[in-house]
Amino acid sequence: MSEILNIIEKMSGECSSCGLLHKTTIQDIQIAPGLVNSVGEILKKNDFPTKLLMVADQNTLKASEGIAKSLFGFETMIKVFNNLRVTEMEHVETLEKLISDKDIAVLSVGTGSVNDACRLAAARQNKKLCIFGTAPSMDGFASYSSPIVANGFKMTYPAKSPEVIIADTYILAKAPSELKSAGFGDMMAKYIGLCDWEISHILTGEIYCEKVAELTRSAVDELMEMADRVTCEDEETAGKIFESLLKTGLGMSFMQNPRPASGSEHIIAHLIECVELTEGKIPNYHGEDVGICTLEMIKYYKSFEALQKITAQKERVDWEDVFEFYGHMRDDVVAMNFPDNVIDKVSPEKLEEKWTDIIEVIKKIPSYDKCLEAMKKAGCKLNVSDIGKDEKLFRDCIKYSPYMRRRLTLLRLCGMIKEVQ
């Protein structure tokens, strides 16, 4: 565990690569077997207040059996959601009411949606936060942001990193295989996220940090080497996978945005989830959808490698068509794109001039075949039918997703490419 803390110590402060002041609220990380029985002791060591709100859902509470007993000496309230697959703003507001006007800290027991709600509620109420991870299923444990659904539209809100992260490797190893595979799919997305981030830097001057990018890239490369062990009930492997996930979350924390870890593939997945919620469907595990979207974007992005030259044009968008697709989400999309939008910063001349540089960035993405094989080994879902999506919905979400975020991606730039040579 000292490796992660050493990374924090080494990378904190003014960065020689990007000039930003890298910082994080994380002060302690503990990953070891049997820690479910030591949570209270770890919190006391890190000066948490004696009042706690422990938040879980029914599944994560069962997985962390014994955690409540470890909180001896704490005055503990417990909030247990049902199977929390999607975090909605009402969940955040419920937690805020429980912790407002109290000297109280938040203990988030779980992964994904439970953590998302706790990160935002703790940030808004300025409370200390500890995350007890129950599965290596996503990379947001150390992240500062929370994707939340509000009025049917999924947005990423600035939140907070936890002060303390704890994981019991026995519990991680026993996590359902589909959660572990979903975590692997979420990690594969970093290759696209890093590509989109660096391309935006080239074209718009968006702040890009090679040190953070390398931290993220190396974490994904390490996990690729463990692909065939992802679903094993092995504590050592589970702990190493969790560390890799933490590294990418730490990169987001240092940059104070999700750029190092998500690009067009995440936006597509978020849009799919929004549409499904509108239809009354419970979305898949986020990492499952993200993994399929990542494979699709790897195939698409790599198809540009052979293009030595392009002719660019100003982006042309049939906004009424876009708005018709988004329906009740129209106002959110308008806010993301008007009175100006992210593509306005890129002239056709600049895109043509920098195209060879963009190709070099795309080449950093591993081949589609290599990524597909790794995902097979990790037990991931591999195609649209595997995740139970309608093919037309999937294609429509790819088409309309670039307008969902104020974030420049290669997928958004494709609307500016008029001719290829």
C-alpha cells in the first residue's frame, strides 16, 4: 500500500509537467486482509469525529458483514439503500439532510453508485469521508467527481476525494465475477480518455499533464497483464487490481477533473443509461457498458491511423435533430452547447495542420485485437448483444453523444472532417 502513498507524496505540489498544483485530500489508504474488523480503529487513527453516517446498499452491507461491530466507540447512524445501481440527486439530498449541522463524518461502504452519492453529499456539507471498497469494479474510489442523474440527465459533478480509503482483500476477492469484469472494462476506457485529452491539448491548449497521463497509462498496462486473473478469488490479485484502480482515480483527483480517465466512451455509456432510465429500465453495471463503448471507439479511432491528410470544415450540426433525440434532456444539451461550444475553439485550418500530431496520439492506443483479447480473458462483455442493448439505440447514442458534454473528443471532431486522403 505504500506504493500509492509514495505516489501521492511524490506527485503532490507544483507540477513541472503541467504547472498545476497537484493535491489530494487522501491521507491514508489501507488494503489488506481482515480490515473489515479494523475500520473503526483506522478512522480513529485518522482523527475522524466520533459521529458517523454509514451508507451502504443491501448488497454492499451484506458483503461487508462485521463492519458495524468494528465501529466501537462511534455514534453511528446507518442509511441502507435498496440495490443502488444508479445515483440520483435525491439520494445525495437524502444524505445531505442526515449530515447537515452535525459534527459527523461519512463512511461509504460499497462501490460505484454508493460512493458517488457519498462523495457529493460530503463535499456539499464539508464532511470527512471514508470509502470502504467492497469490489474492484470501477476506478472512482480516489476520484474527486460524481456522476449523478438529475431530472433524467446524467452529469459529472465536482465532489471530493475521501480522506481515507480502506479495502479488505478477502472481500474484494469474493466479489461477484461480473463486478470484477466491469472494473476491467472501466479501466480499458482510459486508453480512449487519454487519447481524447491529449488531442484536446494539441488543438485547444487544454491543460494536459504527462505525469498524470503516464500514471494512468501504466496502471492500465499493469492491469492488462493481469487480465486472465481478474475473476479469480485470489486476494493478492484482487489487491493489485484495486491498487491499479486507485491510481487512475488519483490521476483524476490531481487534475480535479475526469479527463485522465474518461473520454467519448464514457459519454456514450452515460447517454445510453439516460435513455434507459427514461424508458424505466435499470442500466447494466457501468463498467459493462463502458467496456463495449471502449471497444467500439478503439476500432473507430484506430481506423484514422492510415489517413495521412484530411480536409476540414466547420462543424455542421442539425440541432433540431439533436434536440429531438434528447427530448426531455433538450435544455441540458442546450446549456452544454450554447451560446458557444467546445468545437468553436478549433478552426478547420488548425485541425488540418495538427492532423499528423493527432495520428501519433491515436497510435498510442493498443490495437483492437489486443484489447479484445484482454477483455475476453477478464470475462468482460464483448458486444452490444452481450449487454442487452438494441443495436439502433447503441448507434444513435454514438451519433448524438458528442453534444452531451462540453468536452472535446475525437468523436466530436469527426464532424469537421470533410475529405480524407
